[in-house]
Amino acid sequence: MKPRKEPFISKDSRKIIKKELDNLTNPVSILIFTSEDVNKSFNEFSIKLFTELARMSDKILPEFENLGGELSKIYDITHSPTILIQPDKYHIRLTGAPAGEEFRALLVTLIMASSGVTVLSDASRKRLADLKDKRNIKVFVSPSCPYCPQQAVMAIATAIEKAGFVTTEIIDIYENKDLAAKYNAFSVPQIFIDDRLVGLGLQPEEVFVEEVITATPVKTRPVESSAEKKEIDLLIIGAGPAGLTAAIYAERSGLESVVAEKSNIGGQVAITPIVENYPGFTRIGGKTLMDMMAQQAIQYADIHEGEEVLEILKTEDVFEIKTSRRKYAAKAVLLTTGAESKKLGIPGEKEFQGRGISYCAACDGYFFKDGKKVIVVGGGNTAAAEALYLKNIGVDVTIVHRKDTLRAEMFLQQGLKNNNIPILWNSEVKEIPGDKLVTGVVLENTIDKSQKTIQVDGVFIAIGYTPNNELAKNLGLETDEEGYIKVDPAQRTNIKGIYAAGDITGGIKQIVTAVSQGAVAAMTIFEDISNPYWKKKRA
Ligand SMILES: Cc1cc2nc3c(=O)[nH]c(=O)nc-3n(C[C@H](O)[C@H](O)[C@H](O)COP(=O)(O)OP(=O)(O)OC[C@H]3O[C@@H](n4cnc5c(N)ncnc54)[C@H](O)[C@@H]3O)c2cc1C
């Protein structure tokens, strides 16, 4: 029997893509340059993809060209595949196939290029009107990076808004190792403006626009005092599983709620390759799970991606909140700000972050996939899961752990054994030396204190978490000795009107606990706003 040939785009995906392409208003011309010498599978992918898209919409007009041909010389094309979107109008260049996560960015790009209307806010567009100089933006991405599409779309939107001034190039680091090496870009997204590194990681929109204007790195800008103020019942800070669940429960109870998320919807789960312990799903990609949660939450609450909460002030009746975009007056605030990866705090760690050091295997593992040698530092669930993910995509991975047993679940430990992932026991990383990139690690034996240097291309650090508790500290919330917010069983903190849920409260840091606490918090907030417990006590 002949093996059944899978369609290039599945029936379900085709339906979704077709619906998006139906939004195209004007034709979009696309030039696809390929060569037979390099990146064969990615060239084939690009040709098939644009052929299929053109079949789905008569507004997609692809032309396939050879690298080295006349047109490639005119456009100065040097890498294969390279894709130019609407080259007669804009300077938008995709150096690398728009595969994996990057396909999301491509769809938005096609819609923006077709209409000339971008996703940038009015404030960003107004600010960009001040740009009078030419700018070249380069964004380094990879197909498995959940943060990259949003950054790529912002950069492409800028090229559309400022056509004639801004040229944007989205570069896949795996298919273009020479460019990644030239710019030392080994973590994604990484943003260069006029060949100067301005940002590691996803930038908030207002920060990115400022970086484009100034061509320098910029810190978050505080909101202007004249910014409009929105009055709401509840502000939820963070769109991880706790925040999204709280939003569903709060809105369904009748509370007008906004979720402000400084980065991407999905929190830490969005960077988790595979989740195997969330009931109802035997095995699901973290990003997919969070996309499903977000789709449900968006039906109820306003969720603002890229909006960072900067300050919370308590007044007599409400909380005055400043974010990177606007002000709110809210009757209650729920902190679901989660936690972030702990740093090792050793020489080399800061210098080589993004140059071989990473805290996210799903984002950065791809680059090391052709048998490059990396270590994962840590002994818990995250370290084990990250090591398994890296091994699965073809990375030569070793775990380095300072003890002689792992804390990871037995299931994951068995996975490490089955996959023959070596573990260096009783070993502590003392230094990460490198040149432009990481070249090795200095390990100390925790028993006899002897030191040795081993050569590695990458270091993935998974040694636990620290709570995102800046806002909590500024408010004077009670925390435990590790900085996690103390809450009662109804998720109330020591300050009336302020609640916390999920990883920021410590304890068992898992998706199931985060969602359950998010639901409890929302129900408590509804109760307290309808019938304030502090007034009940006084009566
Ligand atoms: C690599 C990895 C693998 C994991 N695997 C699993 C697993 O298999 N199963 C499982 O159950 N759990 C797993 N976890 C743990 C799980 O991801 C967390 O328990 C869960 O994400 C906690 O949800 P949360 O909503 O409390 O916080 P988070 O998911 O951390 O979300 C907090 C959000 O708040 C935002 N934020 C912070 N400060 C601000 C601010 N000032 N303004 C606006 N937004 C802000 C952050 O950007 C973030 O998006 C894993 C974690 C990691 C890192």
C-alpha cells in the first residue's frame, strides 16, 4: 500500500487561512527568490506556501525568481529563500521561510500590505510622523519563538507607515547562520536599528517606536499626564493562566475588567514546549493551550497586550493606576504577575545573554538543533522538560546539576533516561567564558571543589524562579521571605481591594493552581465589590 500523502496545508488550517485572506482589500505582489544550492527544504516550503496561498486568494500575486537572476541583482538579494512583500511600494524583506510561528506574522503582513492600514496605535503613528531620517530595521527570529511574530509585525508595520523612510528585514537565524553570526544574534527576537542592537526580546510598542525614532535602546516610557483615564471595576495585571481565568470569571460575574499584559498573552506557558499535566489534554503545546484560553477570555474581557503596569496608587475609594499606555481608576486590582527565571549571577551570564545563554529552550533551541553542544543547568521539572525538548529537536544536550539527585517528576526523569541525556552530577557552573559567543563553561565539583572547563555552544539556565513583585513591594504588600505575595484562602492580600493569584503567590507553581486561584480571586472580588468585607467588619 502506498503511504498516504499529507496535504501541504491541512483542511482545518486551510479554512482558517482562507478566512484571514478574505480580509485582503487590494492585491499584494510577492517576489520569492530561491536557489538550489542552500536551504533546499525551506525553498521548497516557500514555493509551495505561496502557490497555495495564491490558490486560496486571487489577491495574492506571487512571482518565483532565481537567486542570481536579473531581478535578484536589482533588489540585491543574497540569501535563499528571500521574500519581498509589495516591493513596488514597501521595503519589507523576509530572509528565510515564514514557517512555524512566523506564519502568523506573514498573514498579518499580507493584510497590512494589502490595505496600507497597520496594527500600530494612533499614538505610535503620530510619533512616527516625526521620523525624518531613513532607518533600517532588522529583526532576528526563529520558527519556534512565540514572541517573534509580534515583534516582526511591529517592525513591518513601521515600514508600511513610513514607506520611503523605513526598510525592514525579518531574518530567520537558523536558515541564515552567517547573518546570525555576523550580528551575534543567537537568541530571538533581537532587534537592530541601523545595525545597532537596540532590543533583546519583545519590545513594548511605544518603546520600539521610540527606538526607531532615536536609533538607540530605550527604556519603558511613563505615560503622559494628559493620557485619558478609564474607569473600570477590576484591573488584572498579567495575561498568564491566572489572569486569563480571572478575566473570564470576573466578566461573567458582571465586573468590567481589563487585563494589562506587558508582553505576550500566555505568560510562562507560552514558552513551554509541551504540557502533559493539564487535565483534559494528554499532551499539548503550551502556546496552543494559551491560545485556546486567550480566545475564550477575549470573548469576555478587554485584554491589552504590550501594556505594562508601572504604578498603582491607593486613594480613598479607588486605585489610580498608570500603565505604559494610559491611566485607570479601578475598584480592585488583581496581581497575576507570575515569576521569571532566576539568574545564576556568575561572570559571563550577563555579557553572553542572547549570545549562547538562554532561559527559553522553545525560543532559542532551534539554532542549536544540528547537533550543537549545550548544557541545561538545573535539576527540577523545567530543566528536565527543556533538556528533553532540546534533545528532541536534535541538540546535543547534557544536564548540569549541583546535587546528586534530580527534583524533577519521575516521569520526566524516566524520559531523560530513555533519551540517554547525560547528567553531570555535583557540578556547579562558576563562569561562562566566551569570545563573541559562549565558548564553554567552568564547572566546579561541589564535593572536592576541583574545577574544569568544558566546551559548549550554548547554556540554557533553568534553576527556578523569582517572583515579579516590584508592584507588590511598592504597594507595601506582605510577602514571604522569598518575595511571594501572602494571600488568604480567598486570594485577598493585606491591602483591601488588592488580590493576588498564580505563581506570584508562591506554593505549587503550576497551570492548574494558577487557573484555580484566578477563578477564586475573581469570585472573591465580585463578592467584595458587591458587599465589601471591610465595611461588613466595621458594621
Ligand atoms: C519552561 C516552563 C515549563 C513549564 N511547564 C509546566 C507544565 O508542564 N505544567 C504546568 O502545570 N506548569 C508548568 N510551568 C509553570 C507554569 O507555566 C506557571 O505555573 C504558570 O504560567 C503560572 O501562571 P501565572 O498566570 O501565575 O503567571 P505567568 O504565566 O508567569 O504570567 C504572568 C504574566 O504577567 C505579566 N506581567 C508581569 N508584570 C507585569 C506588569 N507590571 N504589567 C503587565 N503585565 C505583567 C508577565 O508578562 C506574564 O505574562 C512551566 C513553566 C516554565 C517556565
